[in-house]
Amino acid sequence: MGKVSAGISMSLDGFITGPNDGLERPLGEGGERLHEWLYELASWRDRHGLAGGESSRDAEVLDEAFRNTAAMLMGRRMFDVGEGPWGDEPPFHVPIFIVTHEERATVTKEGGTTYSFVTDGIASALEQARAAAGDKDISVAGGANLIGQCLTDGLLDEIQVHLVPVVIGSGVRLFDIQVSDQIELECIRVIDSPGVTHLKYRVVR
């Protein structure tokens, strides 16, 4: 059985979007700054059907995440704001299970991405993702609420925070969660680059 992991870009003060995120601004005001480290990477450009790009340790980190993932979980809000920009051939190329309260037929896109809508909870979505992934890994794409629920419910094995050296001040926090018991994490890797620091943690059980 593969790992269940999450990876997400975060500002130094803990935000994954800027303020006023929505359909017109999926990452909020100023939130694009959190993803600038991605846009010129060869592994990011290849996933978006673009040629060229930089080969670097950052590109290897991103490629590693894509290469090991065979299914994904996603929150409905993230899907709603991302569906348009991702277009007819999204960059995921794996089955994605959307945790939602609203029923909807499965959407099949070009390149191997499918969106299946799961209305009976995170555990059910994860079970379906495991069936699709086999012995490969599952990625919890976000948003913050879904990652937080997976963490507090003991469903995450690892989390990788791509820490960007910027203070945003407001927006959506990654760890805006309440816990009944303290959650311990063990840092298993740190990769430092000029524009981002990749912090990988194992959830201690």
C-alpha cells in the first residue's frame, strides 16, 4: 500500500492563498507569489504541455511528487476555483476524488484525469482512491480544510510544505484546525533553494 501525502506552498506566516480568493482569483490577491518557484521548472512546464524549463533540485522535488502519485483527493472548493484554469487537459493525469456534499456525474478529461464526486465523506473518498492507486501513492491536493481534516483524522502519512519567503498577512491558513490531541511530526528532509524551502514531515503515530 502506498503513502497518503500532501504537498502545498505556504507563506512564512502560514497562508496558502492571499485574501479574497475565488473564481476570478483562485489564489487570492497576491497568492500567485506562493507559486512563482514552480512556473519555470521543466517538470511543471511538461505537465502543462509546455516545452523547456529549468532542471534543478526544485524540479526534482516536483517531479518526485508527480511520479509517485496514482490518485488524488481534493476538496470541492479547490475543484470549483481550479476547474476552469486547468482546462480540458489538466496537469494531474490521474483519477481525482472530490470530497463534496453535492452529487455529480464523473467528469473525464483528456490525458487521464477524471473527477469523481464523493458525497459520503473523506474515508470513502480515500478508500476509492486506494482502489484506483493500487500499491502507489495518494496525494491530498487541498485545499487547507481537506488537508487539515486528513491530518486530524490520522489519514496522512507525510506532508511536504514548500515554504516561500514572503509574508502575506491574510488569506487562507494551512493549519487553521482544532485538535483534540497533539499531533507530532518528524522532519525527514529539508531542501533549501533561493526561492523556496521544501520541508518534508512524517506524521508520527
